[in-house]
Amino acid sequence: MPLDTSSYSLALLRLDGRRWNELRRIHAQISTQAAVDGSSYLEMGNTKIICTVTGPAEGRRVGGGGSGGEATIQVEISVAGFSGVDRKKSGRGDRRIFELSYTIEQAVQTTLHTQNYSGSTISINLHVLTQDGSLLAALINAATLALIDAGVPMSDYLCACTAGSTTNTASSKGAPRPQAALPGLSSLDEEADDPLLDLNGLEEQELPFLTVGTLGASEKVVVCIMETRVQATRLEEMLAVGVDGCKRVRSIMDSVVRDHGKRMVDEG
């Protein structure tokens, strides 16, 4: 079913009522499981993730182990069969799961001080409960919170967000724009397209988007993945919107960590 973007052009609102630069509701908790070194629960809209971290702990050498005397990071992702519309089970051999795990492993490597734990292993286990867009971004954010809860030294928060473009697809370009027949709206640019922040599942199915991750409040991009086609002229604007969204996600994550620390101090 094609995404109806006419309501966005008329009311400047998306299908879920947000404006182009608004994040979905983000709810997060840390220290949700006492049996592990670090844990977190994150909701980005209807995408819900549970993350647990074990380590740094002395681990077995797998292959060459950590390079240059650094700790080895292991990322495992499990997707619940009921998490999406299609009730299917994703195994370890799933190519999509492997790509997500590898991306998170490489991204986390940029902020963790792995050189302090030579020969150790840090295991990150991510469980996807529901999917509704921004899956990779939610996984990265949940992993960051769990690593902070585990007390693993980090340079700064690793925050991620998605950004898309309302560039019309070939099917929508062939159809007449409904607002052109309405009084006062015929002057709208037929090729008008705007960036969108934090896409949901329906928007990701129909629109080009990228996932961007930054380190802290800076604009240092450590993750930038795009799996759809888009005009090169739109890429820079999408990236700028994504980086700005990462800054806002960082402030939310920082408030979650600070509130948790304050409760720990109050409870003694």
C-alpha cells in the first residue's frame, strides 16, 4: 500500500501527527536486570529493545582475539517472532542480523576504551521486542545505555537517529497532486520535498532514509548507513537533519542516566 503523503503537504503533519523535525516518544530505563553487569530498556516510538551487557570479563580467545591488546566486543541480536507484521523467526545465520551486529560492534569500538581491558570480552545482547522503524538507531542507543550502566569507560554517548526525504517516488509523480485543485494551493511546488526526522516503519517502507550515529554532542559521525536510493542533492540535507536529531537523542539519554544516578544517591 503506497504511503499517502498528501496530508503532509496540506497540514505539514505526518501520518502519526508529528512535524518533519519531531522525534517520536523516547522512553528509556537502565539497570532493569540485576543479574547482569549492565542492562537497559528503550522505546523509540513503537520500536522496543532490551539490552544486556556482560563484562568486561576474561574471555576465551576466538580467532585472533582483540587486536593490539584491546578487549573483544561481541554483539548478539535476537528478534522476537512477533516483533513485526510478518511472524517469522530470525536465526543467527540471518544476513540482516549479521549486518546489524557488525555495524553496532564497529560503532561501539569507536567510543569504548577497550585498551584498558586487554584480553577481556564485552558481550552485548540485544533483544528486539517490536519493530516500527529506526531499528538500528534504537539498537545503538539501547547498547549505549547498557554499557553506561555496566560502567565500561566511554568517550561519550553514542547516539543514533534516522532521517529521510519526502522525495516523490515514480508512482506518486505520475498521479496528480490533490492540493493542485484546491484554492490557494496551486502555487505549491510540485517537486517540493522535505527531510523527515525519526522515520516510523510505514515511512521507511516508502521513503529513502539513512541511519546516522554521532559521538556525543559533537557532529562527529561514526555511523552512516543508507540502504535506499536518493538524489545526491538530498543527501547533505538528510544528514544534517539526522545529526541534529542525534543531539536531541543524546540530551534525552543523558537525562535518563542522570535521573538514575540521582535515585541511586537518594536511596543510599
